[in-house]
Amino acid sequence: MKTGWTLAMLCVALLTPLRRLSSQVPDSIAPDFMLKTLTGDTVRLSDLKGHPVFLNFWASWCKTCRPEMGDIIAAYGAHHRAGLEVLAINLTDQERMRDVRAFVQDLELPFPVLLDQKGKVRRLYALRGVPTSVFIDARGTVRLVNIGPITPETIQHGLDLILPVQ
């Protein structure tokens, strides 16, 4: 009897993270959130329904976040007129604001920088590391999740999945 109870608890422990990860599984609905921006505004993901959205979770201390940001800026510049929204979500609960501001100023980020000050969105998306990029189509469906550094080719693949055919 004791073995059965232990096995049941082990199954619950193993399956619980999988349920949370479903928020990142392609073809699932992107979990909604609302965060303040670096400029003091507020952004709610659901307000962007009707637009393809590229989320990028990052931190200033992340060694691979800085190099990939140039490719993300280029994608934004090339596709913003087609409706693409890029949201750069900083793991603010894990660093200092002066480092966030310096990163944003150094790279001249042209899109909203959201501050995940309490780690709620990080947990909502079951983040396993930074950088992580999530491509969401205009209906709010996750089409691609890239954990780790993203290449220009993967960015293009993600954009092909979420941008309207022209």
C-alpha cells in the first residue's frame, strides 16, 4: 500500500510541470498577462490580439541575450509595418534596474520593454532559461518556442509561422 501511494505522488510530481509547460506548447493559446513597461506604460498581451507577437524573455546578465537582440531589432524593423509586435520581457525580479536601463540604452531597443518584477510571467510561461523566444499568431496561438539563443534562421521560421502571407 505504501508503494502505491509513493508511486501516485511521484506521478503527480512528474505531471504537474508538464501541465504548466502546456502554455509553451505550439498550438496552445498564449497565456495572457499584463506588465508595466520601462517607460511606465502598461501592456496586456490580449490587447495585441489581431497582431502577430514575438515575445523575447531576457536579462542583462545573460551572455547570449545581447548578441541575439540585434537580429530581433532587425526583424522588428522589417515587419513592424506588417503588424508585428515585439515585446522584450525582462526578468526584473533577478536583476537591478540600472542594468536593465543600460542594456536598453546601449542597444536602443525600439520596441516595448516589459518588466516582470515579480516573476509572474516567467512562471506563467514555465520559463526554463533565458533567452527564450515565443512566436504567437494573430489569433493568440503559440506557434513556436525557442529556448536558448535564437538564430536569424529560427527568427525567420517563427515569423513565417505568424506573419500574414503577403
